[in-house]
Amino acid sequence: MKIETLMLTLEDHPDRGKSIYDLKKSFRIVGFLTQKNMDLRMRNRSKVFFAALACIWLAGCKKTEVIDQTKTIIQEVESSSKSPEYVITKYGAKGDGVTDCSKIINDLIAGLPASGGTIVIPEGEFFLNSPITVNKNFVTIKGLNPGLRSNVDVTVSGIVSNPGGGSKLILGGSSTGIEVPTIPDVNGRKNRISGLSIKNLLITGGSSSKGVGINILQDNDGVRIEDVIGINLIVGIKVNAADAMIIRNCWVSECRNSIEMTNGIQNMITNCQLGAQPGGITLKLTNQENFSVTSNQIYPDGDVNVQLNNCTYGNISSNNIQSYYVGMIELNEGSFNLINGNTCWMRLPGNPAGQLRGKTNDYGAIRISGTSNLVSNNMITCNWPGTSVNPVTIRSASGSNNTYSNNKISDITSSRVFYVNENNEIFNTVPSSKVFVDGDASKVYVRY
């Protein structure tokens, strides 16, 4: 509708001449401007504009005043629709690295309305003797930026716990940075936490590794963890019972374990840099369904880079995976998973004898147990020590109907590049002379 047409239509309206205040208060003409019903997403901005325009014109404004006053009304309505933001330093929190800030932050969260709100962590080092506890929906905890990310970055003078800069949470007496605790069921149904967002923060255990950065114990829906750095922690991110969670653009390294997720559906981990420490697991997923792990950089040092336990319908694709040890990918009793298009490089550790981490050389750089999984189009490089005798690159340890197709394996000098059980198939990867079959070889189909 053109502005001129709207003005002519409203010229003789009985409410013409009323004050803008009265019109805005009653919304007799444009009820969809009310806070209850308004949707300010882009597709409805035109409704807001013409509704505000109607109010102004009915109030008898001059034509030249229409646009400016329309903008004013829109700004007022948009401002009133935004969730509240609370900058913790305005309420007494000190980013000096020694003053406990956990009570101030938790009091702010407790005071948020049912519609949620945002807790802002400014630049500084905020010490926690208790976890930041989130037990309500639509809460955002955000910093201004996560600062430097690694212990190998340049040391910043005056910083309590390097790496320095940014919005930082330091675990003091607390064993957890941000926690979603278990919550009682409501009428026999899970009381899920929805809409939690955590972003632009660094969470650290301090000068030595301890605790959990983010620990989500309660069933949850639509959680977003973005641009978060986790360092010097036992576990960077630990999640239970997530539905449609997205973890992206995070750097969770120099932790004993980077990410652990249990009992979830429809979750995504993407565009992250992840790296565990010796004895740890970088990415451990258990009882996950319909999930994606894509486009991540997964660094060496952890005993296992990617471990999938009883997972189904997963997509593990387009990741760059480096490891020092066998079992860089372990799929344990999973089915209908796709492991596709990854670049996998098992390098020699400083102590080559440690590459097997106590396993035998038939363990496999990649180890699959399960049914109806597809491992395809991966680039796999294994730098075996000179003392290795017929090491195994891919081990199909149990299950059936697994397919290994079009994988590019750099070193095929071993006679056991593949070590497989019966009822599996290998296409366009290695000749049959490089396949060792545990059982009846006629029950393994190889085409090269």
C-alpha cells in the first residue's frame, strides 16, 4: 500500500485527531502493534511501519511529519520488545581475577523474567567460587570477545591467568564454569531448558587443568554455544540430553577432554578447533542420533580424536583430523553412520613406541564396530614407525554390512591395510591382497 493511499483512506476516520498517546494506548486501529502479538522479524516490519503511520495520520499530523514520527514509534516498540541486558560490572562484579563474581551473576540470572534476558561479561578476569547456574529458559550469557586462546600465545603482563585479554571466566573454588543443573519433572514430563545461548567467552581452569567449562546436566532444547574458548580444563564442554544443540566456531583445546555429549538427538558440532591432551578424548559422543560433526579442525595429543559410542544416523564429514595414536576414529557399536570426506593423518609422536598407546598393531588407525555404516572418500595417511610389522590402517572389528568405499590410503605396503570381519565390503580402496579377513574370506566382498 502506498503512503498516499493510506492517508486518503484514513482521512475521514472517526478517530482522526486523537492524540498519538491515546492511539498508541488503545491500538484501536492496529491491534497487531501490541507487545503480545507483535513479531518484529523482517517479514513483519512493513506491518509495524504502516500501523505506526496510521496512528500518526489519525492524530492529525502534517504530511511532512509522518515519516519521522513513524520511525519514532517503531523504535519505541522495538526497544520495548528487546530482552533485558545486564552488564555484570554495573552490579558490583570485578574483573580483577581474585574477587568472586559468582553470586552477583547468579542473582542477576535469578531475577530475569520468564521471557529471559542477557548477562553481559565485559572484558576482564571474573573469578568463580561457584558455578554460574542457569535454570530458566531464554538466557544468554555473552562476552565482548574471547581474547587470546592458547597457552603458547604471548604472555600479557598483569594477567592473573594467561592466555590474556577478552571476557574471561576463571574457575577458582568452583569445579564448573557455567552449569545447567538437573530440574524436577513437571507432571511426569521433562522440564527442558530452552534457548540458552553462550558466546564470546573464554573459560579456563586457571594456571593448571581442572573442572568443567560448560556442564549441561538437564534435558535441553535449542542451546547455542558459539565463539567460546575452553582451556586448562578436565572437560571443556559436557552435555546431557541435548536436542538440536549447535556448537560452532569454538576453540576447545589444551583440555584433557574437549567435548563430551551423551543421550542426544539432532545436534551439530561445526567449524570448531578441538584438541585433547594425552590420555584424553577430543570428541566423545554417546547415544547420539541424527547428528552432524562437520568442518572441524581436530588436533593431535588426545588418545582418541573422535569416539562414537552406540550412535546412529550420524554424519562425520569434511573434518581435518590429526593424531599421534591408533584409534584416531573409533566407532563402537553404531549403525547407519556416514564417515565421509575427512582428511585423517596419524603422525609419529615424539616417542614412536607410544603410537600404539598399549594396543597391538592390528588395532587400527580407524576402528569400526557396528552395522550398516559407510566409510567413504576419506584421505588417510599413517606414518608408522619403522619397527611396525604389517600395521592395520582400517579395522572392521565387529558387525556387518559396513561399506568402505573410495578411500585414499597413502601407505599400502602392509599386507593388512584392512583387517575385517565377515559380511562387509570394500570398494575402490585397496586390492584383496591388502585385506586380512578374520573368518571366511569369501564373505568379504572386495572390488578394486
